[in-house]
Amino acid sequence: MAPPHTRAPTGIRVTQTDLHQDALTANWTVRDAVSTYGLDAWGAGYLGIGPEGHLAVLPEQDPARSIDLYELTLGLRDRGITTPVILRFDDLLDHRMTQIRRAFDDAITENEYGGGYACIYPIKVNQQRHVCEQIRDTAARLGFGLEAGSKPELLAVLGLTCEHPDMPIVCNGFKDAEYVETVILARKLGRNIIPVVERFEELELIVETSQRYGVRPKIGLRIKPMSPGGGRWESSTGPRSKFGLTASQTLDAVRYLSDRGMGDCLCMLHFHIGSQICDIRSFKSAVSELAHVYAELKRLGMGLEMIDVGGGLGVDYDGSRSASESSVNYTVQEYASDLVYRIKAACDDAGIEHPMILSESGRAMVAHSTMMVLDVLGRTDFPIDPDLDEIQEAMAAEDEVPQPVLDLIDAYERRESENLVEVYHDASQARVEAISLFALGYISLPMRAAIERLFWATARSVLAGATATGRALPDDLAGLPDLLSDIYFCNFSVFQSMPDAWAVDQIFPICPIHRLNERPTRLGVLADVTCDSDGLIDRFACREGQPAGQKRHLELHDLTPLPGGVGHEPYYLGVFLLGAYQEVLGDLHNLFGDTHVVHVVLDEDGSWMLDEIVEGDTVKEVLGYVQFEPEKLRRSMRREVERAVKRGRLNVGEGTALMRFYESGLDGYTYLE
Ligand SMILES: Cc1ncc(COP(=O)(O)O)c(C=O)c1O
């Protein structure tokens, strides 16, 4: 495959919902697609477009070793793995981890920092076994570690690291006696494990348990920073935050340990100011605060040697490179440099050694490595041009033509005039009046249909005219793109595959994975296959240079009808940056289950290879999750079919066919196949 284009192109405006067919490829190159979908910004160098218009994944940011996503999707289809499918790129995850390592190494060298750095992967961000195993292996190479935030996660992490007893394990979250006992015994086993005290009672439990087992524990203290974290999870800091010790509790903890001759066991100070910190300034002040607490506790004789700055390193989901909630206004390098610089400054002021820095940057580590390909099932179809002859015929059949119909015909005839705002006002008013009259029974259904067609055609023409001026839309026309955009129905569940889009309005970038050498001619929003009106995506990553949060429609290609007119050629979209949190938070709304997951690796020659395929839930499995017994359902169905055959309501062939559909349905994918 030829190297994809990754350079930023000059922008091209595509804002109309209908462009003429002959304009499809004219003045449009794949570089325009890069700009339209903002690929260079949120793609972070991991995506490009080949000259044939296919999206390519560059797991190592190397254009010479890229994977054609469209070709891969077809290859999977040939192997019976249909969309929606999650694709995980192991080499990309490795590359991302190495990038974080490199950023800190550079910052350490540049600042002549005396301590080291380790990234500790909190497995809650993505607990899938394959992901955790890969992170563990790469972590062993890079000197990173793992974090557990609950008892089940602790058991998983301990089992995962049996061959790596020195790998640092940080234990956060609520800890009961069993949790603490497991940690202390793991320490006795020889593990490099650090329970972090989040509430004072946990300290008492850790001290009591370690004394009982004769273990000298390594202990971390989580403090409540007063510097605001900002972003969606800003309640993670401040006096009312759920976890961490206040300043006075911190001093109580120091006294408690000193009184028992265990001051040297306090080896780490920890905080967490929230996930997805959008503004680098939040880190600057919180890290300075933590570093000063560190220096004070060191002065009080604690054995401290590590500072854990928690998570928060964010991902630019919308490509705006701003402090908006789905973006970040800093790079990994800037983050690393700021942390190292500030911790060094505080320690130098206090005349103490530079500690080892830990960060729990899970999101930034895994988000880029997972994407989903889904297929478009169809789209809403507004009539483009009203059939005036048909409307005249319908009018002739009326005793009296309703005034709003006449007003709309008048507006329609003026749709290309100078005063587009006035035309739109007239058309809107006529439509409102027509709807009221219809509700009162004064307008027939054919007249209502005529009104609909005339209104849509007028509005569409007004929008096209206003857009063609190249100026911003007047306020009164600003709602038109929303009103006129298409709805593309897509084979996936928002609730299962991108729950944060629904729960916290998280933007996930979306882009067609083919036809990118063809101008997109529609603007649309995406509806999923659940029966829930919230299952809709109407916020998208920015086009190049666009401010954050403004893109409410995606540029899409028209669906190409199959010969014969039934159905359309497959049209695939990619949803990106799904690696953090989405899979485990996803739910079974409408009983759409886990999608297929495929692990893709680069072979030595740069081609793709499937490393592992995890098939998605079958209908039988999801029914089992909600306590149905598929066998019982099958038997009941069979009995009813037999009765129907006996009574002549179905013939034998029909009965057999129905049972065949029922049984293969139970064994099938929960999505449309
Ligand atoms: C204690 C702790 N560490 C790390 C993380 C992961 O942070 P991020 O999502 O920024 O990677 C979290 C997540 O909220 C957390 O609570």
C-alpha cells in the first residue's frame, strides 16, 4: 500500500446537504478529507488516508507500516466477523506507552532531575485480559507498573504479575480487612506492593495487619488537594472529595506511624485530581501543592521516596487542542516537563532528594489503541424536489385550497431570491399554521404531505443559497443545518460501545473508513439500533481550525444503491479513541451485547495479522445474563409451532423454517447481520 497522506491540507467547505453528483470528486482530494474530519488533530499521527481513499492505521506512526482499515474490515467479513467490530492495535498500545516513557525521560534529562519515572496502569481503565497482559509485558520492558482499585482488580493484578515480582503495584480504592490482608501477605511474598491510605481507618488496618504478620509494609498516603482539578471529574479534589486525607488527617497519620516506629514505611505520597484534565494549569498548581506536602513530610522524618500524581493526563477527543471537556490544551511532553520541573523546584527549595515520580495515566495509555468499525443500515430520506404536478392534482381535488399551501407555494417559488431570511420566515410560518389547521381537521392528508414537501424543499434551497455566500449563516437560519441533516442509522449501540457519549456527552471522533477520495455530499447525525432516542450521536470532532464543540453534523457520503434498487453498497464508519473505560461501562440496553473484538498486529513485512478474535455475545448469552433459559424458550416455541401445524395455521415447511430462524437467532450475533 502506498504511504498515506498525513500532512495537514488546506480546508474545503462542505456545508450543504445536497451537492450535485458531478461535484463528487471535482476539487476534492484525500487531503481535504484529512481536514474535514480533523484527522491530524485527534488522530495523533496514528491515522492517515491512502490515495484510494481508505483510512489507514499507523500503529507506530510510520507511514511505511500502515494497515488499511477498509481492507481489514473486508478481510474480517470474509472470516465471518461482521460489523460492528472492535479493533485493537497492540503495536499502537506499545507505541503509546513508549511515547509516555520517552516524554518523561526527556523531561528528566532536560531538567537534570535526580529521580526516575514509572507509569502505573490503573486496570479499571480497560480490564480486558488481552489488554492487561500486553500492558504488563510492555510495562516490564519500560519499568512501569499496575494499579488496582478494588478487590477483584487486586486479585487480577496479583495473578498477572506472578512472573514480575518487582513490578510496582499500587492499591487504591476502598479497602476492607480481606483486601488489606491480601496486600500485606503479597508483600511478605516479596511483591513490590503499595497500599494507598485513602481513609484514616485504612492506615490502622494496614498497621495492625502488618504487625500481626511481621511485615514491614510500604505505605502510600492519598491527600486531598485543594487546587481545583477542573474538567468533568473536578469533584475528585477539594475538601468534599470522596477519597484522601485532609491536611490535619495527614499530620495525624504521620504521628500515628512515628509513634509506632513506622515512619520509614510511608514511602509514597499520592493524589488524583480527576480523569481527563483539560487544562494544564490544573496540574501545575496541584503538583506544586503535592510537592510541598511531600517536602514537609520528609522534613518530619517520613521515609518518602515516591510522588504519585494519579491520573488525569487527557486525550484530545475532539481535535480542538483546547481546554474544552473533550480535549486537552497540552501535549504528553508538556505534561511530563511541567511535573518534573515543579517537583524538582519544590524539592530543591527544601533541599531534599528528588523522588521517583509515578503517574496513573491509564486513559492516555489505552484510548488510541481501540477503535470500532460499524456499518450504516440506511438513512432518512427527505424528498429533494416536490412534484409540483402531483401537488396541483391534489389541490384540484380540494373544495378549497388551504391558505398555508398557497403561502408555501409562493415561498417555494421565491426560494432563490435575494431575501432568503424572509422566504424562510414565510415558509416556517405557513408550516406552523398548516400543522395547527391539520390538528383541527381543516387540512386533508394529501395537503399536509404537499406542505411537508414544499417546506423541506424551500428550507433546503434557502440553506444552500445562504451557504453559497461564504458568510456565516444569519441567526434566523442558524438552526437549518440541524433541521435538514440526515439521520444515518448505524449498526451499533451507543450504550454498549460508547456509553460516555450518552452519559457525559463525551465526543468520540468518527470518520468513514473508505470513499475518502470522494466528496461527502450529506450532513448527518448517527442513530444506533436501540429503541432509545438517546441512542444518537450528534456531536463530532472538529474539522481543522474549527472551535471546540461546534460540529453537530458529520460529513457523510450518500449511500450507493445496489443494482435493482433494493439496499445499498456497504458503507463503513470508524469510531475512534474507544480504548479507555467504554467496554466495561457499556451496558446491555435492548439486549445488544458485547461486539466482536479483534486484536490486530503488524507482521514483520508491515502487513496485518489477526492475533486473537474474541467473538461477541450471542443472543443466547445475553438472554442468559437476564436469567432467561434459552433452552426453555426454544421448547416453548417448538410446542407452539407444533400446535399451529396440527391446527393447519402453518404448514410443516413454514413451521420448520420458523424454528430454524428462531434457533439460529439464539445462536447468532445480537447486532444486525
Ligand atoms: C486513583 C485514580 N488513578 C488513576 C485514574 C485514571 O485516570 P485517567 O483516566 O486520567 O487515566 C483514576 C480514574 O479516575 C483514579 O481514580
